[in-house]
Amino acid sequence: MANQSVVVMEKPLPHLGLADWHARLTQLRNIADERRSQAFELRHTSRSLRSETRIQSEWDAHSNNALLIDRIAELERWRYTVQACLDRIEREMKLLRDEKAITERELENFVTSLLVVSECLTMRDCRLGAELTYDEGDTELKKELCVVENSQRLLRDQCQAAWEKLNRLEEVRFKLGLEIANKKEAEDIDTAQVNLTRENGELSFKPDATRIPKDSCTYEAWLEHTKNIKQMADNEHQDTYAIRESLFVCREKARNVVKAQQDRTEHIIRKRIFETKRAKNELEWQLKKMREEMEKCLQEIATLVEALEDKTNLLKLAETRLENRTQRAGMELCCDEVYQGLCNEVYQLRNTQKALREKINCAKTTYNALEDHEKKIETDLRNKEHSLMVDVHGLDLRARLKAGELKQTQTDRNIELTKMENQIPPT
């Protein structure tokens, strides 16, 4: 101890042996290798994860963009389809309104027909005496009244059906317009999502972005709803064509039936006027012959009266002769041949006077009968003249029925029937 020149001081800690030192070094080396290996694996897996997530994100974005584009194309296709249905519905509504307006005008024309027929019936009811009969003219006028009323009822029912159809078409048009607006709005929203990128400044986190909206529906339900809307529009379109065709057919049928009945009524009235004229001419001829016969009868009565007066003077002469011969005296007062001859003359003259008086009375009776019949013929003639005037006036009244036809030429009617108003250039 005395030979030590330096004092060595050691830490009061346990010292490791060389073997432990080597073991520790080996342990540190192994741990470093393991950590480097783990870091390398981490970097490799991170690189793979980054690549996979980038590719997945890009493909997801591309796929969703493609789905959005396909959805926009589908929405646009359906919107064009629904728009075409809406255009057809609007065109059919316009055509149906036009047909309904034409039918209503035709219905208004029937009011004139009713007034004319009513006036004709009232006027013909003012006929006098035996001319107030239920003839063919009255029958045809009443038939025309029934035909016009039935045509009015038919066209009124058709107009009512057209009005109800227009209301349904208006409802369908509203639904189609709403459907088009919704699809257009959906197209705009999806187009905006396609154009939206991650550099956009409007991006932000949203609370519960994956939630299902409250009023949402499935794709199948949306597709079924869209098909139902189109099918409903197609059905209404088909019904509208049938109603327009029914309006046109009923209007033309009513017009033809009423026109045919009007022509038949006018024919019957003209026939009745002809018969009345013929009867009037015959009565005038009968009246003329009656008056000629009355004049002859008066002349005959005057001749008979003159003959009676002549026979009266002859009777006076014969009776005076007989009376004067009674003044004979004695045996001269005898019933000789002269007396017998004068008595026979007196008897003959008296019988002649009696016969003449009877003939005069008969002639006067005949004259009175002719005079009474003349008055009846005159009365009947006046009634026929009045009836003739009534029927002629009725024909004049019925000229109003053709006033509408005079305003529309056959060319205009053909243009209306062939629906070529829009193809003819304006004059």
C-alpha cells in the first residue's frame, strides 16, 4: 500500500463484465436492426397504403362522376320524354278547346232554330176556321223541334264531357310541369356536383352526410313513378283524341240531321202552300161560277115573276069574260062550249100560277142556298188566304236558319273540315 503513488477512486456503482458488455452491444445491434426493419416495413406499407388509397379515391371519384353523368343523362332523357308528353297534352288541349268552341257555337245556332220553329208553330196556330188543322206542316215542325232539342242535348253532353276532360288534362299538365321542374332541378344539382372539385372553396364537413333523407324513395319507386306519369299522360292523350272525334262526329251528325229535317219541313210547308194555293184557286173558280149561277138564278126569278104577272092578267081576262057572260038572259045563260073553254082556261091559269109561284119559291130557295154557300166560300177563301200568308211568312222566318250558311262559303267549310287553316297563307 505504501508503494502506490496514485489514488484511484471508483464510482459506487456495480460494474459490468466484458461479457455483459459484449452481450449488451449485441442486444443493441439486434434491436436497432429490428427497429430499422420495422421502419422499412412501415415505409413500405405506408407507400402501398398511399397508393392504394389514392387509386381507390380516384376510381371512386371517377365512378361517382360517371354515375352522376349517367344519372344526369337518364334524368335528361326522361325529362325530354315527359316534355314531349306535355307538348302533346298542350296541343291536344288546344285542339280540344277549338273543337269545344266550335261545338258551342253550333249549339248557339240551334237556339235560333228553336226560336224560328217556335215562332212558326205559334204563327201557324193563328190560322182561322177550318184551316186550323193538324197537317203535315205541324207534324214536321214538331219533329224538327224534337230533333233540334235532341241535338242540343247531345251537343250539350259532349261539351260537358269535353269540359271535364279539359279539367283532367289541366291537372295532368300541372303534374307533368311539376315533374319536369323537379327533374330539371335534379339535373342542375347533379351537374353542379359533377363540376365540383376538391379545389373548390365551398367545401366543408357536413354533419351526418350519409343520412337517408326523410322523404326519400328508392330508385325503383322513382322509376315506377316516372313511368306511371308517362302512362297517365298517354292514356289521357288517347282519350282526348276520342273525345275530339266524338265532338266532330256528333256536331256533323246533329248538323246533318237538323239540316235534313229543316229541308223536309220546308218541303212540306211549300207543299202545303201549293195545296192551299190550289184549293184557293179552286174556291175562287167555284165562287166565280157560283156568282154567275146566282146572276142566272136572279134572271130566272125575274123571268118567272114576269110570267106570273102575265098569267095574272090572263086569269083576270078569263075570269072577267066568265063574269060578263053571266049577264046573259034567259036560255042564253047556258053552259056552252065557250063556258067550258073559259073554265078550263081559268083552271089552267090558276094551276099555272100555282106552279109558277112554287117555281119562284124554289128559285129563291136555291138563290138563298147559293148566297149562303157563297158566304161560306168567301169565308173559307179568306181563311185560306190568311193560312197562305201565314205559311209564306213562316218560310220567310225560316230564311234566318240559312243566314249562318250564307256567311260561310263551301270553300271555307271544306277548309274547316280538312283542318288546313294554318297551312293557307293569309290574304
